[in-house]
Amino acid sequence: MWHSLRLRLLLATILVVLVAVSVTAFVAGRRTTGEFQRYVEHGGAMRYRRFAPLLTNSYLANRGWSGVQLEVERLGQITGQRIVVADVQGRIVGDSERSLVGKAVGAYWPSPASSILVDETRVGSLYVDPIPPPGPNEADVAFLSGVRRSLLFGAGIACLVAVVVTLGLSSRIVRPVEQLTVAAWRMEKGDLTARVHVHSKDEIGQLAHAFNAMAESLAQQEQLRRNLVSDVAHELRTPLTNLRGYLEAARDGLLKPDTALVDNLYEETMLLSRLVTDLQDLAQAEAGQLTLIRQPASLAEIVGRAVAVLQPQADAKGLTLRVALPSDLPQVEVDPERIGQVLRNLLHNALAHTPSGGEISIAACVRDQEVVVSVRDTGIGIEPEHLPRVFDRFYRVDKSRSRQTGGAGLGLAIVKQLVVAHGGTVGVESEPGQGSTFTFTLPAVRRN
């Protein structure tokens, strides 16, 4: 329970709210108390300042302090406190208790409660003894207690609202996480169909989208793995079945071990060998473990060797192989053997899908720091729905898997991996009945 994200989120929010509200209430309480005390003290001083005009009138009426004693005694009776007035020299001229008249005021009071002014000129000072203590009285204490209770009540309401809001928000936040957890557990048990319903566009929604994309990718990879096993088994089964049939027929005396039989066995064995070699090359290229001996090389020479190897097959089928390379084509930084393999695979593919009388052309041009090579045929073309997958391993447009229209479906996959290993890109453009054009790029050697 303590490991629950919902509980930890709730406790964290409550703690933050408590700290924030407590600090706010403490600061507000202290501030209110201080301001109230200053108000009380200021109000007490203001009461005594009201006596100053009365004393000023007495001073003006008597043209001095000769009659102030009677006024001071009256103020003392009204306030119940000792009222003392001193002139500008600090000599007491009026005392509500009469005992200090004529003495120096400085020995008794350090500072006056108020100054007595005539035309903004100080003519005397008012002293009060004792001044009421600055602290609050019972009414003031009751007022401050009410303020503190209000602050505590507000803090409690804020905490309660925070708890309710946090419970609602935590449900919205934690519920998608719980769904992700359940889906992850399902995937852990092998259910690759687990998906999470996305209802938001925030970070949790983005996480759910990423999870669904990952699950989709895993499902596709698992399907590809199953297809790979099935395709490899199918490709190996055909030549092995043929070999077994020939050998059983020879063993049973149905076929004589003559040259024709040996040729058939050799052809099936070479087919197996090519399949295993292609699988090995493809696996190494996909794993990034393919060894490339890169060096500056002439693309014209690489193309010439590839065309020379396949020229007999083109002649036998009545096809024209045409090479159109510019004379100023720069050298390329490649492994000549691997790029020759790329060209042979593309030419094999073109030969297989171009009818008699057609043409296969190889061209190249320079684009930025790359050499773009194209292999174009006038064959049957490729349907649009097949174009995105023609470079997938074991993918063949001919679902019957006839060997008259192609090999094992590894040639174009090897082309893609070898070109990518050289840092290039590969693509295809095709229209049904109009032929196909395969292009790939290679890094050019920079000229000084």
C-alpha cells in the first residue's frame, strides 16, 4: 500500500498544502498582531494629543502659563491620571497633583506625550503619568483570538479542499498509469495485442502513444520473425526435397548416376549454398558486423564487371544492357566487391522481370557529395501496394514463389543493407507495365 503512487501523491500534496497554509497562517497572524498593537499604541498617543489644544487655549487666554494649573487639575480629574505641563525651559508650570510645580521635568519624564504649539512654535510640553501599557486589553485579546481562529478555520478548509481535489486529480493521473501497468504485464506474459486507450494529449497520453507504438512494433517484429522462420524453411525445403528425390531415385535404380543426375544435384546444392550465403550476408549487414574494405574506386569499372557477368544471360533472353555513365564521374568511397554485389542483385532482378526484347539501363549522376546510381528496366513493373515492402527480406511480389520470376526474396533486402552500410540510401519508382527504376546513392571521393 505504501508503494502506491496514488497514496504517495495524496500525502505529498497534503504535506505541501499543510506547510504552505501553516506558513501563511503564521505570517498572517504575526503581522496582524503587530499591526494591531501599533494601532493600539498609536491610538493611545492620539488621545493625549487631543489635550494639547485645550492647553494652548489656556496659554493664549492668560498670555502665559499663569492659569494653566486649574486646567491641568480639571484634565486630571477627567482622565484619572497625573497630568503635567512644562514650559519651554523644562520647568513644571502645572501639575494635577500640585507637588511638582516649579521643578525640572527632566528628572521625572524622559519625553513628553505631546508638544504644545502656538502658531507652530512650541511653548510647552504635556506629560502624562502613568501612560497606559501598550499591550492590548481584553477586547483586543478577544479580537486577536478571533483572527487566529479564522486563520485556523481557513487553513482547515484549504486542507480539506486540497484533499478532495488531489483525490480527483490522482485518479485522472494514476488511472492511465495503472492501465499501462496492466498492459505491460500482459505483454510480459506474451500477449502482444495489449493496447492502452489514449484519452489525453499530455505527457501521460504521449507515454500511452509510445507504449502502443512499441507494442505495435513488437507485434510486427514477432510476425516478421515467424515469417522468417516459415520462409527459410520453405526455401530450404524445396532444394532439399529435390536432392532427396534424386538420391532416392538413384538408390532405387530409377535413375542412373550419370552426368545429367550429377548436374541436377550440383544445381540444387549450389542453390542451397547461395541461399545460405545470402542469409549470412543479410544477417551480418543487419547486425552491423559486415566487414567493408572501403577504398576509392571507379564506378565505371564496378559497373563494367557486373554487366560482363550478366551479359550472357541478357543475350540469351534477348535483352539489351545499356550503360550511360558520364566521363567526369568522380570516384566513390566503397567496397568494390559489395557494390558489385548490389549491382548484380539489381540486374538479376531486372532480368527476371523484363520480357524478351526489353532494355535494362544503368546510369549515374553527381548530387551534392554523392553519386546517384540508377538501374532502370522496361519490365512488368510493380503494383503500388508492393512498393513499400520490396526491400523486406523474403518479400516477393509473386506470391506463388515461382523460381521463374525470382529467387528467395533476399536480393533486394541485401541491396538495401549493403547500401545503408556504405552510408547511402536506396529507393524504387515503378508503374505497372512501364518498368521499374531502382536508385541508390554512394559517397563520392572529395576532389581537392
